[in-house]
Amino acid sequence: MSFLIENRCDNWNDFFASRKEMLKKIDDELSARSKKEVIFPQKESIFKAFQLTNPQEISVVILGQDPYHGENEAMGLSFSVPQNVKIPPSLRNIGKELASDLGITLQNGDLTNWAKQNVLLLNSILTVAKDTPASHSKIGWSNFTDDVISYLSEIPKPKVFVLWGNFAQSKKSLINQNLHKIIESVHPSPLSASRGFFGSKPFSQINEFLRTTGQKEIDWQN
């Protein structure tokens, strides 16, 4: 059973092709694990963040850690859940900050509309076992997504990299800060949001950078 090979990411073909062996090892591991655990997201959604974007056009990268591990939550986009799923606490806090920053209210938890505007909603780890956070942190995903960040950093179009929390901020060295803007704060988790996420105004900062670099601003309404 192949988890990854059937996923088409046409705009990323060159990048994926150059990492075929890396992905084959991950695919083999997922296939073995699938015999004893339920894996999220569904295999056709593992690369959804890539399927909805073109690396040459990406203007914003919002980096998460690993997918939601509850039933029906993970959908292949960091922080996002399907429309009919209850909004998780971190995303609820993102919505609170969006409302405070720009007066925009999230209609639901599905952030697909952001992705369609060249926002890469990237988890560092792209799969997880049901009810077991960080369970796939050692199967090679971080090396793959570190390559994604480095690859995007080398594309000369200025971007905003949004790094919420210590884990995301550990990727800062992969980013050319002379070209790109980094926005960082504590994680929007309820455990930390009140210590600097609330009031950080990331969404208006992103749009200001895009405006000053001659790019289209993001419509954050979903």
C-alpha cells in the first residue's frame, strides 16, 4: 500500500523528483505502520498544502509542528480543520487574534482559502498516528520539510515566514533573513497565547510587508 506515490503535486514536480529516495523511505515506513495504527490525515490529503500552491508564487509560509491527531481533524494544512469539525483551541486563538488585528471573524476552521492565495500552511511533520501527537516525528518528515523551507528561501520572491512557538522558531536558520521577513511569537496554544501571541498582530504585519514589496495582500476571511 503506497501512501505517497499516488499524490500528485504538479507545481512541485522538480522538488519532489529530486527527493524521491527520501520520500520512498517515508512511504515504506507509513505502509508498515498502517498495519497497526490509524494514520492522519487521509493519504490523499498528506500533500494538500503542496497541491494548493505553486512554490514560485508563495508569499507566506505558516509553519506548524504536526497534524491534529483527533478523528476527522487533520486535512493536510497546518492549523486547519474541515468546515464541519469543531475548531481546535490553537486555531480558536488564531481566530481571536485575527479578529483583534483586522476585525475579521473566522467562519469555520477550514483555511483552504488562505492556501489558495499563496499561503503555504506547512506542518514540519506531515502525518501522525491517531490520538498520539508527535508519533511520526522520527520517520524523516522533518528533513523533507526543512528542505522545503530552504528551497523556498532560495526563491528570490520576498516572503513572510510565520514562526509561532519554539519548534517553529528552531527553523529560523534555514531562512534568508536579508530577503524574507520573519514574524515570530509564542505559540497560539492556550498554554502560551496570553504570553505574547495575543496582541502580536501577525496578519496586519504580513499584509504590510506584502504591500511594501508590491505583492497582493491576503484576504484573511475564510
